[in-house]
Amino acid sequence: MATAQVKHHDYHLVDPSPWPIVGSISALIMAVGAISWMHHLYSAAPIVFGVGVIGVLYTMASWWGDVIREAQYKGDHTRVVQISHRYGMILFIASEVMFFVAWFWAFFNSSLFPGDPVHVTRDALFGGVWPPKGIETFDPWHLPLLNTLILLTSGTTVTWAHHALLENDRQGLKWGLILTILLGACFTCVQAYEYHHAAFSFAGNIYGATFFMATGFHGFHVLVGTIFLIVCLLRAYAGHFTPTQHLGFEFAAWYWHFVDVVWLFLFICIYVWGHGAETMAHAAH
């Protein structure tokens, strides 16, 4: 008699899982706690928010742990399933691209038309120039350039790790991941230092709002990507990944390259072009 574990097809029919409902409830608790905390509705709001965060993190760890077991020990990730996963990751990264398009759109819509008569308040708010009067932008050729070099270097180290894995060089895989993680941590530290010394704030002006939303969300993606790579490093030490089966690492590398490319656009558009606009505005006056 055939058991339930015998597979007669290349597809993976997911087992019933508690994590979607647990994650949804945890996210709801987190959102209610965060909103209550921001509006000072009750003193226990931070605790409610913390409970929600713990629930979300526990869901993430447990759910992704199930996926790792499916791939590593159950053999559920056949070649057909891997193709579907790759399409899913491509669509996810595409959605992330459009997320950043929104912030670029907000930045350029304001910067290219600071005195647009259709938006009658812009001339009064911006002074008819971009960046708005009183805003001192970052010099792109100092810390922003350093962070650009750090991220570009990290792109080469993660590629080294990927090629080492394809050649079954376990030490090269581990060292490539270690260097990439260290470079990602360096980027985060430099950006935190830059934020601390910013001559403008998030509140009160559209430049600060668009700058911190675009670069801040990118920094959050760097942090997520760094955690992604740390998990891959732990799995590498645990003996996971083979030259023919390493979707988890492959997706981490894709995500990291996406983060690199977004930063290049941020550096060119917001730092270099924005600083050039400020220089031209000062020269005109």
C-alpha cells in the first residue's frame, strides 16, 4: 500500500500550516499597538506593540524554518517547484522596484517643478528653487561616495560567494558571505552617522521627507538583506546548499544586487543631482 509520503508528481502541495493566521493576528496586534502608541491612547500600547512584533518575528522564523526543512530534508523543492519559486522572487523584486519608483516620483515631481503654478503653494514653500531655501544638502563625494563603494564591493563579494558555491568551494562560499555581511553592516553604520549629522530633518519640508523616505527605506532593505545573508551563512555552516540546489542563497544574492542597483539610482539622483541643483541655485543668487 502506498503511503501519503510517496510523490507521483513534480509539484509541492503545501501541508496545512498555522503560520498564515498566526502571522495575520500578530500583525494586527502590532498595528493596533503602534497606532495606539503614536496617539497615546493608553499606557500599555508599547507592550501591545512589542507582543505583536514578537509574534511576527516568531511567525517569520517558524514559517521560513518549515520552508528550509521542505527544501533540505523532505525533497519537496523539485526542479518544477524551483522554477515557480524563481518566478515568485522575480515578481517580489519587481514589486519592490515599483515601491521605490513612488519615492523617486515624489522627489522628482517636487524638484523639477518647484514653482509650478498648478501647485500654488510650492513657490511659497520652496522659494521657487530646489532644494528649498534653507536646505543644506550632503556633499555626495564624501560619505555617500564611501557608501557607494562599500555596496559595490559587497556586490562583488556576494558574487564571489555564489560562484564558489557553484564550484562546491565551501570555504569560498563562507568567506564571501562573511565579507558581504561585514560590508552591509559598515554601510548601515555609515548611513546612521550621516543621518545623525544631517543639516535638515524629516519634518517640515518636502526635501527632508522625500530624502529620508527614499534613503531610509533603502537602508531598511540593506538591513533585511544583511539578515538574509546571515541566515545563509548559518545554513552554509550547517552544510546546507549544493551546487544544484541553493534557492535560498540565490534569492539572497538577487535581493542584494537589487539593493545595490537602487542605491546607485539614489546616489546619482538624490545625492549628486540634488547637490548640483543646490550649487546652481546658490550661484544664481
